Amino acid sequence: MDKKTLLKKFGKNVKIERVKQDLTQEQLAEIMNVSQNYIANIECGKANMSLGKVLELAGYLNVEIDKLLNFNQL
């Protein structure tokens, strides 16, 4: 798997979990203290988050980090 594919799959997982929490991109961005554009770039596979930020994101979404990093389901 190349980097582009990995980022797209990660972004899709983030979007799935965000929607399950009934959050808009704007709401999640506010909670995380980042821009809505940053959340959109993550979900589109254009932004590469550090592992620390991924862990924070999992906490904000109330999911285990492996839910966001599981690429076998896609």
C-alpha cells in the first residue's frame, strides 16, 4: 500500500467515525482546536497526521485508535 492510499483509507475511517458521533467537520474542528479545512483535508487523504494527533483524534471521537488505523475493512 502506498502513502496516498493509506491516507485516503485513514481519512475514510475518520469520516465514518465522525458521522457515527453525529458531528460535522466544523464541530470536530472546534473540539480539536483546528480548522475545518484541516479536518476536510484529513478526510480527503490530503493531510498526514502525527501519531500523537491520531491518538488525540481517537479520544475526541471516543473510539479506540485501532478503529481509525484498521484498513482491512475497506
